[in-house]
Amino acid sequence: MSKHILPGPVGALEAELWTPDDDAPPRALAIMCHPHPLHGGTMHNTVVFRAARGMQAAGAAVLRFNFRGVEGSAGAHDGEGGEEDDARAAVDWMVERFGDALPVWAGGFSFGSRTVARLAPREPRIARLLLVAFPCAAFDCTFIEDVRTPGFILQAGEDEYGNLAALRERHPRLYPALELDEIEGADHFFKKYTAELEDRVTQACRSWLETHA
């Protein structure tokens, strides 16, 4: 793990980068976005950490970063699109560092999943989306129906902010290339289920690489 400072739209963004554990060249570039900043969300969140580990285990270089106004990142919480610009800046940094030959994955947990889902239709470099605990029952998430980026949505079965049944009920016209899955019994933060979350993310990401190859 290495720490970095990224140039963000309103100032520096602090970040941590993982490359594959076996020191092999990365096979993909990934960013992983954290939950709501006003409710304690940071890049050190356990679900973010585990999902990022899952992407790393599949062979990706993974960047976790703090949105504007969180811990050491400059600025203040926006909530009206600013964090999407932060995520794009993270993609910019990864592509600048590793080149543009590798597929780019954008992941997020809760607020972070909404952020990357909003960004994807406007960011053609994103080849795959990872949406963890997409909070479809708590917010207006109709924008998910505009997503045409393949990916993986992993819900928690006992999530009051929206489980898989709620997602299907509210958004029956999801892009067919978005694979849907759920961990039964898990709450929004996947307590006692974070290892399973990591495993399912790894499996999904490995399948993406097989498709890309």
C-alpha cells in the first residue's frame, strides 16, 4: 500500500493505492468510493476496504480515496455532483500513472455506489461498475436506469436502504449487463459477512477479466 495526494477539482485528495499482491503487473485499474461523508464515510470504511481487496485479488491496481472535505482531502461536502468530479479525478490519476491500455473499473459502497453510477454514463473510460449496497429504497435512484456500463450490483438481504427485491421492484428496466446478487442475512454494512462480500467481488472481477481477454 502506498499513500498519495491527487489533484482534485477543488484541491488535494488523499488516497491509498494497492497493486496486486504478487507484484504482477495490474490487469485492470480500479477506484473504490466510500459511503456518505456526512455520516462518517471515509476510504477506511470496512466495506470499502473489503471490496477493494476483492478487486485487488482479481488482479487490479485499486485506489481508495477520500472525497472532498473528508479527513485530509481539501474542500467541503457537495452532494450535488462534486463527488462525481472527485471520482473522475481519481480515474484521471490512475490512467496517467498506469496508461490507458487497461480496463477501468469504478466501484462504490452506498453513497459511493450512487456516485459512480451517476458518473458512468458521462465517463466512457469506465468499463465496469461495482455497486455495493446501492441504496435504492432510501433515495431517488432513477438514474440507474440510464446506466449502460456492464457491472455487478451486490445488495444486502436485510438492508433497510434497499435490498435486491427493492432494487428489482423500483427499477425493473435495469441494463441487462448489470449482474445482480445478494448476500442473504446481511445488513447495510455487511456485518459478519465482509469476507463473503470480498469473495463475491473477486469472483465478479475475475469474470470481467475473462470477458475482457
